[in-house]
Amino acid sequence: HVNSIDPVRVFAHDGRGGRYRGLAFLIDAGGNRISSPVVAEDFIGAAQSPRRRVYLSFEADPEYWNSSSALDLIRQSAVYASYGGIRLWLNLQQLTLDPGDHISGTVDVVRSGEPAELTLELLHGSQVLASRSMACGGRLHEELLLKEPLNNYGLYKVRATVSMNGTMVERYSSGVCVRDSALLHSGKRLATGKDYFKLDGKPYLMTGTNYFCTDPYTSAFFVSGSLGGNPWVWEADFKEMEQQGLTAVRTGIWLNRVRYLDDVSKAADERLLWAIEAFLQTAANHHLQVIFTFFAFDPQTELEPGPGQDGDRLGPGSHPYLDPAAIDAQLAYLRTIVMRFKDVPFLSFDLINEPSFGNPKRHWRGNSPNGDPIELAAWQAWLERRYGTIDSLACAWRVPPEELDNFHRVQLPNYSDLELARFGNPRTIRAVDYNLFAQYAFRWWVDTMVHAIRATGAQQAITVGQDEGGVADRVLNQFWGESPVDYTVNHSWWRDDALLWSSVAAKTVGKPNLIGETGPQPVSSLDGSSRWDDIGGTPLLERKFVLAFANAGTGILHWDWTRSETFGILKRDGSHKLWMDVLRGVSTFAHDAQAYATEAKLPDIALVLPQSLQLSSFGNWGVTVQQNAVRALYHHARAAAFAIGEYQLAKMPGAKLIIVPAPWMLHQNAWNQLMTKVQAGATLLISGRIDADDHGHPVLERVRGWSDPYSSAALTTREIALTWPDDSAILSYSDNRTTFAERGILQSGNTFTDVQVGAGHILYFSAPLELADQLNVMGRIYKFAMNRAGVSAAYETSCKDPGILICPTKLPDATLYVLTSESASRDPVVFKDQLSGSDIRVNLAPGRGALLLIGKDGRVLASYNAH
């Protein structure tokens, strides 16, 4: 017990790999743990006696160390260190009990030092219901033998205390829940509108965290560190989450699922179901929505390799997504959980975290063929459905039909066939087909899982927790979002320079999109030190948080509520990072703003994602043109758009202006659908080569009849002079653009033409705009196209700094603004809201983010960091 510590500075670090925790905390006026100046670390194992270190991790004035408080602190720290390292662990067998049952489980102790006494206690509230004591040497493993019946609903605490000569040396607590069916079936049901969540029919902006457990010994479900978990820790953490304003947690089973499965049926083991029920009942006490995730990365891997082992253990079947044997095993596990909890209103489901398609040994490397007979047969059948005849397929792939023979002899591509090759591999033309096959195969798997859940009678919301692979190079949101999932998800982890694009490209028309994981992805300097520490990572984290609400985003879940110097919201000592202030502030904004988040008004601009290019071996360029288009449109042209994929154009709502960024290759159906929109009056802005189909074959009918005849050619000059009505510019093409890219040529030598088609216009630039380096020029061209199409902006500003983002989402009675700074400027951000006519002024520091909700009468209805 320390009465007084007077630190000048407190040092935060992550220990040396032992059990590291704060012993004393500095608390602010709000009760938040700012830092821990006194920490301890226990080391158990490694063929050494258990040992303990105590760190006085602070600097104080010299006079302090001569004070009685300092001397008392040093004495107590030395005594505590002298007890040696201790691992005190309660392993409870059943975390949910019926009234009248009693707890069961074991206590395990590993320690050093003199003989001690172990006391076990069962508590309900502050009342001790049962206890027993025993001698405790260096090692102990005993049944609990606390047989008192638990008659009341709710949480019971099991406490273990090691003491020496009447002084407590170590304490550890866990708990169990007595089943409270009324509580479990209370709470609000998560539902979805076109853009936003709803709770019991009322608008809801979600703010929360991914969470498993902060217990020092078990991560609960996450990696099956314990088949149980710790309800007492869950209770403490959920209580704090509620105090911080959080309303949701995402959890589930990421790794080592096999430890939770019944050996015979492959269904979820009853012990896991009891643990999930305790987790849910504890969350219900604090009014938290719970999203439970069934699988991670691929649905077949059941056990990750341990130390010295080479490979993962796979479940039944030869392919994670296609083999019926694999699907049956997955459904046996999934159905058990759904059937047990289908009537829990505050529970919803995430089918799989960050899926990679195909080979379970190649996560996060694009879509990868697995090469098994099941996948081969599915690939061949898909090709036959798509092409009809082997002659059509041979034409698309530019090979003689005799080389393919028939569909049943067509082999899967090699990994090298899916990658960009400078020369020598004509099979890269097949990449677009395999990547499309992967989209539809994954969609089939999602359909199967959703159907199985719905067949139980469950009506909870369902999603897929995809990361940036869903907007970049794996199974894409725009494809699987057409399945019966209720909303889409993006995890904005890696692409720090394109965070807005992640939000724009991930959202499908008519369904909400949630940023389901985010935070500063760790990055090291040359010397190995972290660039994103608690302080340095805060601006990036803040921009990621606020951008979760851009483009009608429905919320944010931080990764994660754990003790970690990298991802965690807590430092390893248990104190709060500065990130907690951001999460709490954004949560307050969400609570204040959500009543207005009924439905977003679509912008008048549609951004078509050129998916044939994205799914080809030039996939990186397919992403680049999207990112450049988003940055040019929002940061330079000061406009907004909704995104829709090339293969989803049949469902595109009306738009005055349609931007297709430097598509190079487009499926013919997509071109036809675009022409239908133009004939009806839309304006299409498109550039570069536009006559190529999804395999690069020319389709000259697209440009037949143009008054200024079009042809295509290689892009061979690094600099291109561009002229359009009342303006001109020079475009530069770096990074091997002139090695691979193609462009259009107008016979007149002009670089722009306006082609009337029916009631609309094609604004065509012969150079591929979005492959160029000059985003400011793209912005000027976008403004030109907006004027031609009659598009007006949601706000006006004189700000010329492209590092300042002002991102509007129009709501029926307000406009939600996301502001971010990627600029060194400290000038105020000034703009006029068009809906209300109000002038807005925000002081935004470099690197920071802010949120504003402006009512149609000009009042600030909600704000975060908008001073």
C-alpha cells in the first residue's frame, strides 16, 4: 500500500516477456488509469526457478527519494520481489451453471520461496459463501472442492490467495455465471437499414472493440488459451467499456478451433457453449452488442503449429470452401453455436475473419489455387458455365482450341500465372478468370453458411469480417456483399495513405459498412524501435477512427481491448493509452449523432471500380487508379461519390456523373450497362484505353461512330500534354507506366473529346488520367466534369490544401462531416455547409481528425475534436 508517489516522468515499456502488470496507478479526474509507476513481472519456466522483478518506472525530484514515502515504497517493492515469481491459476470447468449447481475445477500454483498457505473462497457480491485453506509449497494442483450450491442468478467470484505469515503474496480471481435466461434474452436486436445499423428499430452508430480477455494466463476463445475463460475479468472489462461509452464487442475463435470440438460429431463442445453463454450474460449486464466470429483466415485450419512444428492441422476435406466434407464439418460446429443462442437478441454473427480464398497455406497473398481435385472440378465447371464452348474460352485466352481440348482438361493456373510478368508467360491472361472464380466460389460458401444459420430460425445479423483484401486483392466486398449478409466490413490496417478509399470502396450500395478492426499497424524504424508508440500512433489512430464514419460508415471497432504495446488499447501494465481518450470521444460523438443516422443520401457521382483490371495480373494498378480517383475527387475537387463495382453495375442507382478511373479493360456487359446510363442522361468520365474487354481484346464497336475516331496504343511517353475546354496541363507517368500501360489515341491529335450518346455525354480523355502522378490535375478535370454534369457540392471552401479532407455525408436532417489533416499546416479549416448555409471553422492540428454533425438549421448537433 503506497500512500504517495510524486513522479516527474513515468516510463512505459512492455517488460521482458514475463507476467507484467501495474501495482499502482496514477488516476485522472475521470478515474482513468494514466500510467503505472510501479510494476512487477513474474517469470515462470525456462528451466529456472520462478522469479520476480519489481520496477520503479518513474523519475522523481531528488528530494523525493529521501522522503518516508519513497523509503516505504522501496521497502515494500523489495519485499514483494523477494516472494519470487508465482503462477496462480484457476481452471473452472463449467462457466455457466443452473441454479443449485456447484462449481468444479482446479487450482494450480507454481512458485518459489518459503512455504505458504493457499486459501480458496467462493463469493457472491461481498459475501463469502465457502472457503478452504491448505499448505502450499513450490507446486500444487488440487480440485477446488467448494461444494456450496449457487442458488441466485448472476456472477459468482472464485478467489485464490497465497499468503505467507498472514501477508498476501498473490491473488487471482475467476468466476462463474448462474444462468439467467431472462437477462440472456433481453437487450436490443441489431438490424440493418440501407446505410446504418438499427437497435430495436432506432438508428445506431456502433463504437466498440474487439475483445477476448485481459486475463494474464488465457486469451479465452481467441487462441483457445483456455477452454473456459474468466467471467470475473470479463465483468471488470465490460464494466469499464460501458463507462467509456462503448456499445459493442467482437469476439470469437481465431485459432486452434479443434480444441473446442467434440471428437465424434465435430460439433462445438459443451464446455465452449457454457463459456459463450457466460460471456453473453456478462455482456448483457453492460448493454453490449456482441458479434461472434466462427472462423478466421480460412475455415478449414483447425490447429496452428506449435513450437518446432512445420504446418497447420487441417480439418476434413481437401478444400476449405468447396469440399462437401469440409463444409459438413464447418456446419456441425457452426450450427451448434447458432442453435444454442439463436434467440439472444444482442448477439450477431461474423462468418469468418479476414478470409483468404483457396490455399490455406497462403493467407493474405491474393487468391491462391489449392490444386485439389474438388477445386479443379469446380473451376472447370465454372469456366464451362461462363464461356459455354471451349472455342470461346480459347479465344479469350488466346490459345488454339486444340491446346485446351475440353473443359475437363483445363488445369488450374499456377501462382506465377496470377502475378505480373514482364515477359514470357502468356498464361497471365487467365488471372482475371481465376480471381473471378474465387469471388463466386467464396460467395457460394457465404450463401451456404447464411442459409444454415437461417434454417435454425436465427434472425440475427450476419456479416464477413474482411480486411483490406476485400477492397484490394482477395475476396472483394462488392462481390460477396451481394450475398444475403446484412452488412459488409472492412479492417483498415495496412494502407495508411488510402484510409478514405478503404471506406469508400468497401461499402456496397444498400448495405451498411462497418470498420470492424482498426488501429495503428506496427511499423519499425531502421534500428527496430517502434514508430507508433502510445503518443506517436495517436494521430493515425484518430484519423482511422473518424474515417470509419466517412461515406455513410456505420461505426468502428478498435483492435483490441488487451494489454499490448502494439495493438492494445491498454499498455502492458494495465493503464490506458492515449488512444482510450480518442475511443471515448468518438463513442460520445456516435451516441449524440446516431438519432440522425437514418439513411444517407447518395452523392450525384458514382465511382465505378474497374474490377477486370483489379482482378488481372495488373491488380495493383487496378487499386492505384481507385485510390488516386478517391483522393483527387475528395481532396482536390472537394466532392463525394458512392462506389460500385464493374460487375455490379446492373444494380447501380442513378447518378449525374459516372467516373470510371482509367479502366484499361472492361467486361462488355459493364460497357453496355454504362451506355444505358449515358443514353438516359448521365455523364460518363473515362480515360485511356477503353476498347479492351476483360481479357484485353479490342471491342471496336464501343467507339464506332465517334466523330473523332479512336484507336488504342501503348503508353510510351512519360510526359503528355493534355488540353480540354478552357484548361490544359502536363501529365507524368512514372513507376514503369510506360513499360506496360496503354492509352487511347484520337485521330485529330486532340487529347479530349465530348461524345453525345442519347441524352448523355461521354467525356473522354485519351491519356489514362488516374495512372498519372498529378492528382491536382485530376481534381481540376473532375471539377470540369462536375460542371458539365450539373453536380453541386455539399459544401464550399476556399481551402486549397490537398492535405485537408472535408468529407460530407448528407442525411435527411443534417450533414455529417469527417475532417482529417495530412498537412503540416495549422491554418483553420473553413467551409460553408450547403444544407444550412452556415459557415464552419475548425482548428485542426496536423495529423488529427474531427467529426461534425451540422443540422439543417446550422446548429452543431454533435462533434468530436472540432474546436
